[in-house]
Amino acid sequence: MQVTQFRVDQVQQLAAQGCTTKVIAHRLGMAETTVERVRQGRLPVVSARGQIANQELGAAGGDASPTMVSADDESAATEIVWCSACRCHVIPPCQACRVRSYGQRLRRTGQQAASRTDDPPPGDARLAQSVAELTLPDRLAGYLAQQGILTVYQLLRQTPQSLLSLPNLGPRSLQQIFTALERIGFYRGQ
């Protein structure tokens, strides 16, 4: 982890005021170990252009070869901040969040590709209707979408046993599904 000179100055200023490591960490939103390492001079300080300012870490007990992605752009943010999404200290943009959003995009496109293979036959527009448009509780509609059941056609292709085999979907949820399907004109065969 690297810190900017601004953060080092903040830590040193609070330490000079007599604040403990724990208080400094809480006020600045940093980890206690990071504050302690800054106070001991064991963390690399990042310049405004993304280059590491102090390379004498080998003698101080840190890593001998610190690594940092250099910023070619002068406006690139190099201050370490708290990412509210992944709850980590990061140099923006948060790479963990980028990887997570990339994975979510892949899953979404995968679900869309899967739904294309389950396209309803032409003729009845009710079959192409989204499950979210049914009068189902939001929790149940979201859960069906999470399981890859996005259209009425896909829902009708499921057997009651296969729906009941899904975790957290019980007889009451199944009855709500049947009731919603009856409202748009699909009835169970007895």
C-alpha cells in the first residue's frame, strides 16, 4: 500500500497533537496498521504523478521493490481513499470494483444469451411478457430473475416440482406464481 504526502502530513500532524494510532486511523479512515507504518516511515509515499517518492524501504524493513501502477495523466487521483463499494482502501479507480462490475456484465450478457435460446414461439404476446410485469411480490420476481427465469414462457416451462426444488421457494410462493399466471389467462391443468 502506498500513501500520498498529504496523508503522511495529516498523520504526523495528528500524532504531534498527541492522538493515538487508533484515533488517527478513525479520523482519517485508515487502517491502524497503515497509520502505524506511516508513523514509522515504512510505507512508500506516492508523488502527484504516481511515482513512489521514497525507495529506501529495503533498509526500513518493508518490501525491497514496491510496485505501483504509474499514472500517465496528471489529473489521475493518487490519494488512497476508502471505497464504499468493496470497503477497502484503494487508489481510485478501485480495481476490485472494476473486476466485480465486469463479472456482473458477463453474467448479465450470459443470462441474455440464455434467454435468447428460450425465446417464446411467435403468436402469443403474453409468453414474451417479463416475469417482473406479473403481479408477483418484488422478492419473488427478483428471485425468479436471479434463477434465470425472465419471461412467462420460461416460467411456464418449469414444472411445479422444479420450482419447489429451488432454495427458498416454497408452496406459498408457488401459489403466488399460479395466481399471477391465472390473472393473465394461464390456468393449471387439474
